[in-house]
Amino acid sequence: MSNELLTDLTQPQRDRLAFVELRVRFIGEIRRQDLVTRFGIQSAAATRDLALYKELAPGNIDYDSKGKSYVLGPAFRPVFDSPPERVLSWLTQGFGDGEPVRLKVWITSDAPSRLTQPDLDVLASVTRAIHQECPLAIEYHSITSGRTDREIVPFALLDNGSRWHVRAFDRKSQEFRDFVITRIKNPVVMKGAPVQPHERSDQDIQWTRIVELELVPHPDQPRPEITEMDYSMDSGILRMKLRAATAGYILRQWCVDCSPDHSLRGHEYRLWLKDHLALYGVKNALLAPGYRSPEPLRRDAESD
């Protein structure tokens, strides 16, 4: 698709074509109704948009008559330069699915950017496998095991505050684990390959279990009332419900002292976990600052 041809299109058209590309690249398919629902256009207009994208970007999409949808073409090459943070925002929150153009900001602001971002081609394979509920063959690199070939059955993305993981059943270890997306190479979506019942997300105890935590101002920090204001506490307590699979990440990101005797020191520890036993059985609790398990727990995350 040439820049000249793009220039001739209206901005609403470009936004719809960008949406087509995002859907096909990261979900694996798009139907006319997806455009109709997202943009409130008529079915005939959606058909024209799909035909236009296919004409301007040959090889990017193919029509699947069996599924009555447009699917990723074998010669796909992205037309729109989509920043990873924008793609992840769209995938996880539904924001930013139009053309990625820089618009005027209304309020001056600044936010720290991540040191690492996942490769979009790898991310696209992961998200297509999630949407299509099929296995993914990967080459994975970890500090402890080095390079290994694996088949995983992914079902969710996880953000630990500094990097993105995919939660998946690992056929090599026969366990549910977290895989760092930046450590995945050469992914192959095994579309149509069978998935066994024990490999599905509803069998992941750490994913389905919800832990209820009560966080309070750290007893060794001055002015607890300021901490109560900062975290909008109710009667001096911040109550949270988290998936067991994410609890360790979040407690580490927020620098919550999870030691039973609030023994951690430092200005960063503004919060204390009131009852450390609430994390009993949470496999990634070892990531929480100061947490000491009543019994040895083995990490289930391939995040080393």
C-alpha cells in the first residue's frame, strides 16, 4: 500500500482499514459485522472497506469461505506502524484501534516508558493462538534452562509492571506457567490442533483462585493518614481481590511488605500485608517482598 494511495483516503476510511489490519494480525480474522459493530456503518460499506484493504495490500488477507471471514494471508506485511504499547492497550483495554497517528494532547504530561517491548510479530502469534484456542509451538529461552522447544496452550496476557507474560499450559512440564513474551522466538500457531480438557484455563487453579488481601499503612512509616489518602483507603484498609496467578507480581510492583512482622525497611514500603497467610498456596507469592512461606513452594513461572 503506497503512501500516495493512503493520502487519497479520508481519515475515517484509514481508521477502518487500520482496524481491519489489527483484527487480522492479532486476532487472526475479521468479519463484515466486526466493522459494522465497531464503526456503526452499513454492511455494504464494510464490504467495500474489506475489498479496498485487500486491493491496496495484496497478500495481507484471504477470504475463508468456510468460516465466512477474512483471515491472515500468507504474505502479510503490516501497513500501519503500530507502537507496541498501543497494540497492547487495544488488546487488553479496547483502546486505540484506529490509525496510529499522533494527535494533539490537551494536557501536558509525562510518563515513564518501558525498557522492553514485545516483538509485534511474536505477540501477534501469541494473541492469535489465544483467540483461536489452539496450541503454539515456540522456541523459548530462560536463564535456568537455556533454549528449549515447547508446545504451549496460551489463554491470557499478563502485565507484571515491567514486562509482558503469556499464561499458558506447558506441555513439556505438564503445568500452567507464565512465559515472558520477549523470550519467545519462532512461534508457530497450530491452528486446528486439538487441545485437551486438562490444558484449558478453567483447570488452572492459580488462575481461577481469587485471593482477598487487606493492605494497611506500613506500621514503621510516619503519617499513616497520608498513605490512607494516597490509596483511598476505607477505615485504614485497602481491600483487594486478585487472581493467585497475578498476586505476587502486583505486590512486588507496589512494594508491599509481606513479611509477618513488617520487618522490611525503606521509604518504598508504604504498605503492609495485614495477614501474610492470605497468600498461602499462591505459587508466585515468593515474588512478594518479604514473604516467607510456611512450606517450600516451587515457582510455576518461567520468568527467570
